[in-house]
Amino acid sequence: MAPCSPWSPDLEVVAEVGRGDEVVAAAEQTHPDLALRWPTTAWSSANPL
């Protein structure tokens, strides 16, 4: 999501994590209004997000 922030100046990235199991701890520390999952692999019908 961070690379998209220039197109969305009203959004502020408050945390980034490397793995899904780190999301809850990061959210508890930063209290975001919104949490997004950015896909790390291309979408396909065999691999839906």
C-alpha cells in the first residue's frame, strides 16, 4: 500500500508488516482506522485473495 500513497494523499501508512501473523500486534500498537492486505502474489482463480 505504501507505494500507492502518492495517489492517495489523505491516507497515511502507520505500519507495515512482513507476515500475516504480525498484523494484530501492529494494529494494537498503532490503532489504525483501516487495515489493508496488499497481495504479494498475482491473483488467479486457483489462488484467490
